[in-house]
Amino acid sequence: MPSPGSPPLGAIPAARGWQRVTRRCALLDGAVTAVDCGALVLARAGDLVWATDGTCPHRGAPLADGTLDGALLRCPWHGALFDLRSGV
């Protein structure tokens, strides 16, 4: 359960608060999903959902085509790993 003041699940920051981009049931467990609100992807592992930039900073690969192993997102082009828990 989110803490008070937390954004609703599936929402991203917008100029006037939060913008809903999808529903949790639309996100498959273990999958990476592109969303139509800019270059973002959502990744779901169990009950956890993360949002991150949809483009690899190294080569510009579409991270929606990457693979997810727990909280680790692997770039589809060169295999770099991104830890979605820390952003590194």
C-alpha cells in the first residue's frame, strides 16, 4: 500500500500532478512495457513496478526490447545491466 502522498500506481509526474499511464493488470510480471507518455518503460517484477528511461544511455537501444531478471533490466543491444531499484 502506498504511503500518504505517494503517486498512484501506474502514474508518472506531470505538470499538474500525476498522470495515469496504465493499470497494473496491463503489466505482465517479468516484462518491460513501453508507455505513450514520452520515452519511458515500466518494468514489473511481482508486486513491484519501476519506471525508467526507455532508451539506453550508451547506444540508444529501446529498453522496452530488453529483458528483465528481478530488478535488473538488460539492454537488448549490448547487454548492459541497469538496477531499477537504484537507477544504476
